[in-house]
Amino acid sequence: VRLVESGGGLVQPGGSLRLSCAASGFTFSSYAMSWFRQAPGKERELVAGIASASGRTDYADSVKGRFTISRDNAKNTVYLQMNSLKPDDTAVYYCRRSYTSNYWGQGTQVTVSS
């Protein structure tokens, strides 16, 4: 199993970023996928998740209405579109297979600052 995130960077408050997570080594379409984040000095927290078949999505209250998770099973990729970014969104963002597996990506840094 391999998960590789990309798309992080520095953005001003109110800006947007799209994170991507390219998956390999398993049948991507059979698994839910999720995004977590970890800010300095804080615990890692669930940001968003998407089911395998139904495409049902879940979001943390702090990102509802601003972030959108999606997946492209043909490309084995899950995305996180982040709009109206705030300084509190600054964190390392991780892709994870399902919600509870031990399979994580290496993380991508998102910094929201003016």
C-alpha cells in the first residue's frame, strides 16, 4: 500500500488549495478514504472522509462548507478541495486508507498566513 499526497503549500487567508492523494498497491475503489491533519502541538484529527461505493462524505464541523472531499476511482486518487482557508487550517495533512487503518501517506504541509 502506498499513499502519496501533493498540493500543499503557503496560501493567504481566504485562499484555496487542492490536495491530492495518489494510491497504489490495493483495490482503491473498495475502500473508504479519509484526510486527517495535525497542527503543531495538537493531536491528529479527522478532516473529511468519503465512502467507497456510495460516495457518502463526512466532514469535521470546523471545515463544513469550506472543504470538499472527492475521489476518482479511475485514477486511484482522492482529493481535498480547501476554500476560504483560515490560519487555523495550518497543519500537515495526511491521506489515510479508510478511517482506522495503519496506512498513511507521508503528509503535505499546508500553511495559511499573510
